[in-house]
Amino acid sequence: MRIDGKGLVDRSAPVRFTFDGVAYEGFRGDTVASALLANGVRVVGRSFKYHRPRGVLTAGSEEPNALVEVIEVGQQTPNVRATVQEIFPGLEVKSQNRWPSLKYDVMAVNDMLSPFLSAGFYYKTFMWPRKFWERVYEPIIRRAAGLGSLSGRHDEADYEKAFAFCDLLVIGAGPAGLMAAVQGARAGVDVILADENPVMGGRLLADGGEIDGRPASVWVAEVLAELEAAPNVRLMVRTSVTGAYDGGTFSALERVGLHVAARANLPRECFWRIVAGQTVLAAGALERSIAFADNDRPGVMMASSLRAYVNRYGVSPGKRVTIFANNDDARLSARALMAAGVDVAAIVDTRADASTLEDCPVYAGAEVVGTKGRHGLSAITVRHRGGEMQIETDCLGVSGGWNPLVHLTCHMNGRPVWDADLAAFVPVAGAVPGLHAAGACAGVFSTQGCLADGARVAVLALGVLGRAVRAVDAPVAEDAPYAVLPLWEVKGKGRAWLDFANDVTTKDVRLAAQENFASVEHMKRYTTQGMAPDQGKNSNVGALAVLADATGRSIAQTGTTTYRAPFSPVSIAAMGAGGRGAGFAPQRFMTSHGASVDRRAPMVEAGLWYRPSYFPKGAETTWREACDREVVMVREAVGVCDVSTLGKIDIQGADAARFLDLVYTNVFSTLPVGRVRYGLMLRADGHVLDDGTTARLGENHYLMTTTTAAAGLVMRHLDFVQQAYCGDWDVRFVSVTENWAQFAVAGPRARALLASLVSVDLPFMGCSRVEFGGVGARVFRISFSGEEGYEIAVPSRYGEALFRDLVARAETLGGGPYGMEALNVLRIEKGFITHAEIDGRTTAFDIGLAGMISARKDCIGKAAAGRSGLTGAARLQMVGLRPVMQAAITAGAHLFTPGDEVRRENDQGYVTSVGYSPMMEGYLGLAFLRDGRARIGEMVRLVDHLRDIDVLCEVCDPVFHDKEGVKLRG
Amino acid sequence: MRITCPLCGPRDRREFYYYGSEDYLTQPEVGDLDAVDAQLHLRDNVAGRVRDVWYHEAGCASWLVVTRDTVSHAVEKVELVANVKGILAKTKLKGGAA
Amino acid sequence: MRYSGLKVITQGLFGNKGWGPAWRNPAPKPEYDAIIIGGGGHGLATAFYLAKNHGLTNIAVLEKGHIGSGNIGRNTTIVRANYVLPGNSEFYSHSLKLWEQMETELNYNVMHSQRGVINLFHSDGQRDAAVRRGNAMINQGDDAELLDREGVRALVPYLDFEQTRFPIYGGLHHKRGGTARHDAVAWGYARGADMRGVDLIQNCEVTGIDIEGGRVVGVQTTRGAIRARKVGMVVAGRSGQVAAMAGMRLPIESHVLQAFVTEGLKPIIDQVVTFGMGHFYISQSDKGGLVFGGDIDFYASYASRGNLPMVEHVMEAGMTLMPMIGRAKVLRSWGGIMDMTPDGSPIIDKTPVEGLFVDAGWNYGGFKAVPASGWCMAHLMATGETHAVASKFRLDRFRTGHLLDEEGTGSQHNLH
């Protein structure tokens, strides 16, 4: 019901939206909840377990009942708080957790079965027959549970993430927060003021009182004007600060585009990381309920939300309203309603000594003991000194007092303490370093008190920032004492709800206590109390008060459950903004990328890099055809391959050689200038870290190469070794991976190709600086294929040109480019390892390179490599495999001794790499085999259950091709 | 979490790589398996003040010794590994023949 | 009291007044035959199997908080037996078999649901590693199935198969894997142990371990000294601190692992799905919340809470893998303290102190291990002999180099 002359919504801007397919009208500034209440809609959802009808309970983000789905074309957002979602033209909203309709929900049958669905009933049944759990019971439970639905379609909308930095962060723009922000603004520090509402002012707007004799909203507008004009203040509306983290870091969610129709380039939400020097928490307090029989009917609301609907939205949630409270604050709601011309039928005040001086009947020392109304409240039963009576009412405002919003103060494991005077938990100072609670969240409940406390606490925070300022004078406002007489439940027959969303009643809590789930965490987990979308904001304190009563302890002894981030739920899409699709990880491209794509090469991921898989040619239809051709091409003519992804580290200094001797197992100080050596590097724990070649370019100048996969790892390792152990050595190094493009040219005609480009005569494992086309380049005679091979490196800007040129030259020699597939076959034929073999568990012994650990010197990892478990016959050792009858074999297969049963106890090893060798016309494999080197020549049984492969293989030396290295050395 | 790099100033934790306890800084001698165990495995693992080793990987590439609290996550002190007194003396590695 | 559907109905008819306490609150006795420090999943399971398998009932579980207040109540509830290394394979295989009979054994519905675990792979190399793992699982007698891309699509069509960064090549499907209701596991073992006479003593923190002549004789607690000739330390997350009371340093560093749950949603994710490239795994609970997580925060911590970089990384991984979860809202995050070992595998062994045993180092895989860990620790404490399926979980294996490094990331506690 809309009230004329009340509210801050724009009456000149009507907005049409739909709820469950029915069109409604509200005004700009309305939430879905306020607009539905204005239209007399009472049932907006169904509860979790019993599917009871649920109406709007609150006017804020803590709403447990009015959760709806917002529908878009092809997409939907579940569990949206109707009390937060602003309406806009065309907004489509649907109720959830009901079938077939909100009014007639089949699952409401659960409500009739409630005696059998008590807390934890499912732990005691559904155990027989065993197979029925997955097949029968669980599917039924899963379908009944849950609230809203995801669409199942990719969320294609835009989301953003951002960092912000400030000196003073103020969380909450109610009276305390506004005063704190003003204080910061005038002190000249960088201020961020964040508030979850679309308009700032907090309860000043909802309560509608006066400040300095004028409407509070006028004072709010003046303060906001000052803050907006201040260059050092950033105002963030629709921004919930959701978590407190280390180092003054806070997470916050800004609802950027949820209040308007979706449009391109407007993100829905932005997830902020705010780093603050000091923080004033002015989050306010939340009103709590009282548990009484059937207190969950639509129309039963929080008392303070009634005046919020009147003052902010110009809506009365009922025609004939009653109030049930244990404190003075709820009187404000009664008065606001009456001032707006709404009929207030009665105030039921639990306090025997409560004042009865109101313009409506007041029952002091009375309690609401029951309610009526199937789909909405129609009457309450009141027990008072004179007996019981029924009052007809369609809206009951309940207030059990106020709970300070201590949540953020607890995000770093702080525990709030029980304040018996306030009958509430209040924060402990210093629980989050640099964060100071002010106003209602610190237990200061009057408006005057909040205004003054905001200024006081801001002065404290500014002092820490080194700004000594005097508190500005707080304006004059309401300063009534908060007179509360704690009451948590009205005992009696019937079910009295604590957690409306999860359907937890006082009976459930008492049953938990009866079954010795007596600690507050046990009770929570046994009953699911506080685990619904409102995270127990409306009910946790009440529930633990009931638990305290049931177990004969005080509330302070009972304690609270832990408050954890986020303060209010945050979408995965917002926190994961930027991660979709290719955004998840950086992409690295070689200089030849475009040239490879031009040749239709499929580019595959190699770590962060992309490398060509193969270069299809002519009528080839499968990768194998191309791969086989490329292998033969390299073996018989010449191939060109971009190897720029290998890590390259330039190492210089008088102690460079000494440094390499420390990080490599073998000796590099003896390497002559102009030569290249293969090196093996260990982790500190003695396992193989990486392998690669290192060239000596000058007396004090080396160029190390690493594998693609371990490039970053090796750089970090070198930095560690140098800074930790060799800080006083003359050695400096830098990654030059990105600076040089490098191409392998391999095959019997590699020398001819090179000669066509530049005149250089290198021995095997030689290197030289050369120049061609006016470009300084480097040539290394090294090979990863077993053929005569060269690697030519040029500055990256010439990479693409050189690649195209080399390929063209190769083609005139009967060669061409080759990709990763061929490269893999070539190296398997030669028994060269990759990270398929050195997978982090491998030792030098395993790969037959124990001899590379120099006995003449120390190296990183040598001490740990000496442990008995890292060598010996029990280890798996690298061998080659050739299947009999040229059968296909697969990597990942396990090996068994022929005749043994195929089971784990008999496992002899596994296959790491497999390729089809067109030269040998058969599959070759590299494998790790128990005591493998001693078994060369024996047969093993290779079993891949997953691919139905079971073949005998001959154990061989891992070098299949050119064992003597004749071709290599040319 | 934020760490103040001695060279770069206060930076977000995501710029840093964590290695582990400062035990890693003590290199064992070949043959000394107790020292290997101490360097690589055994930890005081204190709930409280610890000194551990971090790398400013997305920054200046400095290795750092960070003194901090494992319960509160408060960072007390950040030093360059290279400047930590006695570290060079702790390593028994002799390096190459050069 | 035996639980059953009939009992639920008859109790319901009479106002549920007849349900008795799930366990007693006994006062500690001055002496027990054996003491288990730690009333988490592993400790309670140890007590249960000591009583059930070995007839030891004069024993106590000492818990500094309340039963199940550690990682048993702070995990993502995944149960699987998909290990590749001998030593791990047989242990987790044994554990899965115990899971499959847990409801019957405990007369408690722990909601163990074998909804299947799918490990995705994104390159040929990862496929080969997955195949090696799958074959190891089958060789162990467990189940595994290789799915190609279309096979994955048939089971989990909502993944982003068009995403360009780390395309889905296929997956390893472990059908007997699944989830369970984590708290119920603690409660079920607690109730079972209590019924067999075990004293579960809550709010009783061990403050010292009494050792005489190299043998344990009892413990000091906040509720007084308690004598026992056998003491088991089963306090993952706090292992280092308890071991320090016995003068030991363990190969363990404590780290925080965060996990997340969303608001309740209608069923949409049936299996457990893991995304190796992004260290992301997800399932949906019976209540409807999406339960998911990623890697540890990577720095040593006892804070039971983490920081934003890993939070965001996990969300980004979720968005690249299955962007249909974008509209789901994270309701709650939490952090558990993990005993991280230098090879990622656990320890169930004797210690140099006679009569003192250790069950520790579960990294972040402790939940699925609960039954077998209890089974093997009970065997060790009762017989003094290592159980066959836990024979590789030795305390000295790091020193000797007999490592069980499933990930191959080496002796760095935070990398497993």
C-alpha cells in the first residue's frame, strides 16, 4: 500500500516490472520488495525444507525470505534479495524453490511430515538398502533442496576487478560513517566511503528523524554535497565491503549494472581490492527477531523494516499493523506508521514496566503466542496479564533488540564479546589491525551517539595516520536510551522459527542439545542453523540463546560460531572477473607464430606458449601422415623448427664459471670458449630439476638454455643460489628468452642450408657469433634430433623473417618446417629426455646420468642425492621399449614381467613417451622399469587397461637411432 | 597480505613467491644426512614468529627473509637474503674449480 | 540406541523426546590403556577401530575443543582412490572400501555418495599422466575410465569446451569416487567409539607429554594428568606443536587451504570435477551449495583463514572452466590448517619415543583417508606393527629418500 507524501522514491518516474509473469508498477528508487509490498503482494517465496510460504522480512541485504530469480534472455540470476534489487523498466523477477507455482507448491507436503524431518533425521535413516542412497534417497533430497536455479548456460556478461588505495576507508554511510568521512575529508587524507545502498544515509533515511531540528535527510544531503565536492573523497554506493584481509586489504563488491537493464560494456559487478591505511567500520546493527509459534507467516516482519518502508519507499507493508517488541526502539516504527496514517492495532511489549503512552493500545508485559493466516498473516494471539486475546492484523513488526554488525571485525579470527547491558555481542578493539568500529556496530545505538562516535573514531584513525585533528562537533539528534529486556523465545506449543530460510525452529535447537550436540558449532552443523543465504544474520544470536537455555549455560559461555568472509554473498563471476576463456592465463607467442599459422599448422599449448603441432601438406588428412613425413624429412634432408620457447639465461662475470659449477652437476669451468656442453641441474633435494645446453661465449660469458617447462623455475633457482650463497661473487645473469628467436636446423643437409646463409665451420658442440644480412647472430652446433644440427639465434625482431627464410631455403633442399609431433618422435628415437621423463621424481641415477654428478666438486643437490633411496636396483630406470610384431603401444601403460598376474604388487614400471618411428617402421617407447638397465634384452608385458592394449615388448637401450653418434658429429 | 620489499616498497602478496623456512638457506655438506634432513624436511613449524624465505618474483627478483607471525600474519621485518648476516658463512659449498 | 527409518517415524510420532545423547560427556579417568590426542576424524576413527578391531576399550580421545572441530569439518568432502604411486594406491584403495561399508559399520548415514570424480586433462602430456594413474588404479583393483572430449561432454555438458586457453582434451573418470557429509563422519565415528566404551573427552587440551626413560607414560592436560603407556598423536594441522611436547621436530609445515561454498541451488553439478590446470575442484552438496576450492595459500600459516590472491585465482579457474557458475554467489569461505609434508604423503608410524605414535602429514587429502588412517593407526597402536597398506608412510623416509611424491614437486612443503 503506497502512502502519499512519504518516501524518497521518484513518484514522477513509474517503473513497470513483472513478478511471476504478472506486471506490477513501482517507482524509480523502489526495490522489488518495496514495490511488491506497495502492490499488496505478500507471498514471495518458499522456505528451504518445509516449503512454507514466505514474505518479505527485512528491508536490507540480510533478507532471508524474499529471494527471487532475476530473468534475462537466456540467463538468470538465482537467490537475488528482493530487498536489494532495484526495479527498472522491463525487469523480470520470478519466485523460486516451488513447483508448480508459488501458491500451490507440491513440496509443501514436507510441512505435514515435519515431525519426522527433525534436526539431523537424515543421519539416522536412508541407510538400507545400501544401493538406494545414490539411486533413490539422495536424488529426492537433492531435488527438494537448493533454492534458486542456475541457467546452466555460460555467463557471458561483463564483470570487472579493480584495486583502490586510500588513507581512510569508511565502511557504511549512516550517521557514524558520514561523520567519519567528513572528518577524514577535512583532514585532507584520501578517503573512500563505501555503502551497500544506492543512496547514502543508512538508518537516517529509514528512521526519518531530525538532525539539528531539520529532517535527517536534509542533513544527509548537505554532508554528501560536501563530500562530493572534496577532491580527496571517493564515494562508492551500491558497494558492499565483504571481507577484511591482511595488510589493510578489504574486498568489496560494487553492483555496477544490476539496477538497470543489461547493456553492452556495462559490467554487472566490479570486485574491488581496497588497500586502506586505516579503516572506520560503521556498518550499523541489525534488528533481531523473537521466536514464537508460527512466527514465519508472510506479514510478520522486522519492526524496523516497517519504518524503512514508510520513510524510504512510502509504502505501508500492512493495513492494520501490530508491533511485538522487548525494547523502546520499536516504538519508532509504530509512531512512523501512525504519523503516515496507518492503523496500528496494538503494541505488544514484553516488558512489564513498559510505557503505555502511545496513540495506540499498548499491552505491557505481554507476548505474542501464535499467529493465523494460511498464505499471510490474518491475526495474532496475544497473552497478557488479563489472559489471551486475538488481534486481527495483516502485518506484525517484531523486534527482539539489535545486534551490532561485528562481522568484519571477526574476519581475522577475532571473537566478539557479550555485552550483558546491550544483550548483544560487540566487537573487540584491534581484532583487525587498523580497523576501528564506530556507531551502532560498536554498540552505540542512539543517533546522537552514532554521530559523535563516528567523529571520535575517525579522529583516532587519523591520529594513527599522523594527522592530529580535533573532532568536529556532532549535530544534535535523538539520544534516547536503548532500553531492552532480552527475550529470545516465547515458549509454548507449536513450532517457533529461528532461521526462516533454512526452517530451523527452537525445537530443532533443543533436540540438538538433547542429543549432546551442545557446542554452538555442533548445533549449527546438526540443525543447519545459520547456513542459509543470510548466514544467520537474522537468527544466530537467537539460536545460541535458545541453546544456552537448553544446556543451562549463559550466552557468553555458549559463544558464537565464526563469522567468515564474505559479509554478504559475492558472485563467482565478479571474483573471477577476467578469468573467462583465454583470460585465465597469459599467452606467449613465438615470432614464427604467424608464419606457422599461414602454413595451417595447428598451434598447441606448451605451458603458456603455443607451438606448431605439425605442418600439414598436400593431401595429408591426419597428423600422423604429416608427422611421419616430417620425421623422414629431417632424417633424410633438413628440417627447421622454432625452439625459441626454451629458456635462455645470459650469465656474465669473473665468477660465472664457478657459479655454473655450483648449479650444474657437471663441470663448466673447463668448457673452452666457443664450445657448448650438456648440463644436468638438481633441485636441493637431489632430484633432477632440468637439463639443457650451456655455451661459453667468452671467458666470463655463458649462455644457458633450459627446457621450455622449467625456464621460470631455473631462473628462480639461479637467483636463489646466487643471492643466498654467492652474494659476494662476481656474477650477474638475466633471462634473454624473449630477446632472442632461435631456430633448429637439422638433418643431413643442415650444413648445406647453413652454408647458403653464412659461412661458418663449427665442430660438434661448437658455437660462434656470425653476421648475415647485417644482423648479428649466434650459431650453435647442437642437436635434439640426433641429426647434424644447428641452432641459429637472432634478435627477436628478426625472428619471423629468419624463420620464413630458413624454411624457404630448406624447401629448396627437399626439407621444410617440422612441428612438435615430429620433434617428439625424433628425440624418442635418440633417447633424449623431456619433462615426460624428468617429471620431478627422477634422479640422475634413474636416467643413467649418475656419472654426470662430478666427484671433483660440490653442487646444489649433491648432498641430498646421496641418500640411499635415490639410487639402487629398487629404483625404476629409464629404458627403451620396442613392441613385438610392431604392435601399437601407449604412454601411461604399466609394465609387468611376462607370466605375472597384472596387479599392483607385480608392477614393474610404466611408459613415459611413445612415438611411431617411420624410419624403423614401428612404435618406440621410453619407459621406467624396475632395475631396467640390467634387463635390456628381456621381454616385458605392457598393459594399458584404459585403451585395451596388452603386448610384449623388448627392453632396449633408450638410444634407438645412431647409437654411436656418427650422424650427430657428421 | 602485503609485504614491504626493501627495494620496491609495500606490495601485494601476489607479487611474491614463498619458498619456506629459512632452514633452506643452510646448505648441507655431502654425506651429512642429518643436515640434509634439517635443510629440506624437519621444521619447528611455530605457531607464532617465524623467519621464512620469499622471492619478489613479479618485482625485483630479490630473495627475502621475512620475519612474520603465522597466526596473525603480521609482517615484522623484511630483509634481502643477500644482506642477512651469516648466510654466506652458513653455506659449505665450495663451488667450482674456477 | 540403534538408528533406523522406523525409529525416526516412531520418535516423530512421540515428539522426538526419546532420542538420547549421541555420546557421553565422561570425566577423564586417571589412567587409560591408550590415549589418542585429537578428536578429529582420524583420531575418532582410530579410537573406533581400536575398540572394534582390537578390543581395546579402556581408551580416551582427548580433544581440546569439540569433537570434529578441525579439518574434518572444514574440507570439500571428496572421497576417492585415484593415486598413482605404490604405497598410496593400496592405502586409499583400502580406505575407499571402508567408506563403502561405513553406514553399515557405524549405523550412521554419512551420506557417502559415489557420484564419480572426473579429473580433466588439457594436453597430450597430461593425458599420458592420467593414463598412467588410471592404469595404476585398475592394477590396484579400483576403477578408472578414460574419457575423450566427447565423453567428458556427455557427462558434464556445461563446461566451456570452446574456451581457448587450456582446451579440454578429456578426463579420467573414477566412478567409485564421490563425496560424503563431512561432519557426519566425525559424529558417526564418535558415536560408534562411545558406544564401545571409549571416553571422548572434549575441552581437554594436552599441554605436555610425559616421557620417562625414553618411553611415554602419560600426558598433561588442562583437565589434569592422565597416565597411559600408549599415546597416539592424531592432530593434523597442529602436529608440529604436539610433537614438540615430546621433543620432536616433524617433517611438516602448516599451511592454510581455503574452500568455498555458494548459496543453495537446484541440482546442476552431479559429479566431482577437477581442473588440474587451474587447481580447481567442485561438487554440489545435497543441500544445493556448490562446494569448491583450489590450492593452498602457499605461505606457512596457522590462521585458519586465507587471503584474496588464492580466492580470486580459484574463482578465475571456475570461470574459465565452467562459466555457468558465474551467477552463483559465494556464501562462505573458510580455511583449514594443513600438515604439509615434503613429499605430499602422510605419516603413520612409531616415533623414537617408545609407546608414542604419530598419525600426521595429511596435506590436503586427509578426509578420504579417515577410515583407513584410523584402521592403520589402530593396528599400529594395538600391535606395534605397521599395517600392510600403510607400510610406506614411514617417519624416516625423507631422511633416507624413500619418497612418495605424487606430484613430483620435490622437497618443498607447500608444493604438494
